Amino acid sequence: NCRAAAGTIVVGPPMADLVVTALSAPPATAAASSSFAVTDTTQNVGATGSAPASSTRYYLSTNTLRDAGDILLTGARAVPALAAGGSSAGTVTVTIPASVLVGPYFLLACADDTAQVPETNETNNCSASATTVQVTPATADLAVTGLDDPSATGLVGGTFRATDITRNVGVVTAGASTTRYYLSLDTVRDASDILLGGSRAIPALAPNAFSTDTVTVTILTGTPAGRYFLLACADDLGAVNESNETNNCRASVGTLQVSLPIADLAVTAVSDPPAAAAPGASFVLTDTTQNVGPTVVGATSTRYVLSVDTVRSANDIVIGARGIGALGPGVPSTGSAPATIPAGTASGTYFLLACADDTNQIIEASETNNCLAAAGTITIGP
């Protein structure tokens, strides 16, 4: 009943079949040499065979079919081994070659593009995007590639130094630009970041050329107290057409603790006392008390004391005082007030000190600069 056929049948192992089942849309426009993210799903649709590890690669194409004229993008996605029916999804950054002609292109994702996996069907590996990307001419691309950490602390109204490296990572010369600096609660530039006073002029930069320098920046009035990262942002005024506008900024690793400014009163001038005087004698003294801090100071009192040295101490003898009204930042107050040598003051030679805020009514940035000694001394005797 049986009859043998003239030919033979070769039975091989089950084979895989890799296809791209999902592909993200490319950006509407992208410059030659720029980069963008691609997300795809690669699946083994073979009925029984498992697929070893493979590579999905990406192309620009003038149509939706893979052919020899398609342009390979830099960047590929490693796909792990997949059992029958298994899939792998992932995202990779791809770069458009600088030589690509201007025009619209479909994005293709091609599974097993290096042909590492024997498949039942080699014609279904690629999938095309539904929309196209308009490739524009190559442009410059400015980025801050280095940034020193800021100082650990700073005051509103104060300054610190910022050092950065601004580089043209594009393929076309970048014209002159400006790098500006911000305080940020995180490491990403957004509308809530606080612009610092001071910027750095960047000269025209050839491809891969860079500019590095240090600039003094100011924490502007109104900045809330808090801990901030320092951001340096290349081409922050948008003067240069760039292939990538998302890589301009770089954040510091360390942070800056910003504090609100506090007052600082100092006596900057005081008249000499008489050369000699007896206990109970009175004379007039003149001083200049200045607010050397960055914020307004309320009313205070400058007192005059006799001291055996030029340093204010608890055993100094108070001989008079002058009321000082509120003072704005940097504002001095010059005035005179009577002073009287108390009865019972021991005979001897004394220095005269004039001490701002001697009753400690004001919290100050420095409590060590309040007093100034007159050039002359006074001898107390009977």
C-alpha cells in the first residue's frame, strides 16, 4: 500500500521569527547630527522556536520599506533571548548622521538587523513610523560640559564665583552667545529657577571648541532662603540655532545654602577725648556709626566707654551714649553726644572706645567690628 517519493524532506529544529510590533513616532523636525529617543517593541512571533539575543537597529527612509538607500542611525537596542511569543520593549537614543540630506523621512525599526537569528521569515523584520521627521541642516549645539560647585553658603545680596566650561558639541561653528547662571531646587532647568546677577560672554566656537572662565554672580534681592543647586546654561538668550535645545544646562553636584542678610554695624570714626580730665568732668564726643551690612537696621545706640586697652570688655566704664536712627545698607550716621567721667573712676590713662549697638539690640553678621578706639588717650586724675 505504501510508495516512497523520489525526493526527501529535511526536518530542522523549530525557528524563531522576530518582528517589530510597536514603534514610537519620531520628532516632527530634527537637524542632521542631532539625537532623539526611539521606543520600540520587538517580539518573537515564531510558533515554537526561541530566539537568541539580537539587535534592533533604526533607519531613516524615504518610504516605509527597508532598502539599500535607507540611512542607518547611530544607536541600536540590544534585545535579549526571547521564547516563542516573548517580547522586549525599550528606549534608545539615536543620532542622525551629519551627511543626511534635508527632507522628510520615515523612521524604520528593524529586528535582528545584524542577522544573528535564523528565522522563518526574513521579510517582516522592519516596521515604519506612521509619521515622518523633517531633517533640517546640521547646526551648532552648545552645552555646559563642566561646572565647579558653588561656595557652601551665601547671603541674599552677596556674591560668589562660578566657573564653567561651555562647549560646541555640534558640527557647525556656533556664533557668540551668553552663558547664564541660576539657583535651582533641583538639577533641571525650569521656570521656577532663580536667575543670578552676572553672566559670561562666550565667543564664536568651532565644532568641539570650548570656552572656560570664572565670573562673579550675585544672589539677587528677593531670593528665598534655602538650599540650591547651581545651574549654568549655555546660550541662555537663544542667540544660536541649535540641533538640541535640551542639553544647554548643567547642574552642580554640591549645593549652596542661601541665607537672608543680616545687619552689621560698625563705628568708622570717633573723635579724640581731652588729654586729661577729672572724675565728674564732661565733654562732647563725635562719632560716625555706619551700617556696613546689606539690609536696613533699626534704631540702636552707640556708647562711649573708657578702657585700659583697645578691646571692649566687661570692666570698661560707660561714659555716654548717642541714639542712632534706622540706617539703610551702607548708610552712615555722624553725630555728637556729651560724655561724663563717673565719680570714683580710678586715676590712670584710658583709651576711649565708641561701640555701635553696645546694648546688643541687633543681630549682626559680625559682632567683632562694633568698636573703634580713638587715636588719643585720656588721663584721669584728681
